[in-house]
Amino acid sequence: MEIKIGVKNLPREVVVELDQTSEQVTDTFRTALADGTVLTFTDTHGRQYIFPADGVAYIEIGQQNARPVGFGSL
């Protein structure tokens, strides 16, 4: 699943591809925001992203399953 993270005072958003469900992403963000800690994600390539939870402006959660592309999807 693809998520876009908007960070305060940054003109561009950060796009991350995750193996988590939308509920897991939402729970992770809510917990980090409530505790005042950092928001940590590991993408599908093993890279870690760490954000201060109070510095996140928004999180846009994409589709669970991407639509198939190409002639094989017909």
C-alpha cells in the first residue's frame, strides 16, 4: 500500500510503499501522536522512515491493492 506523509514546513510530501494495512498505519500514527513519540515505518525495501509525530501534517492512505496494469488484466 502507498501512503503519502505531509510534513510541516516541507513543500513536498514523502511517499512510502508499505506492507501494512490501512488500519495498522492509522493505529501506529494515533499511538505515536498520543504518546508524543516518533512515527516509524519500514517500507517494502527495508528502508526506515522516522518522523516526529507532532511534525506530521497529514497522512494520505492509498488503496489496499493496486490495480493491475497491462494486457494481462483484461
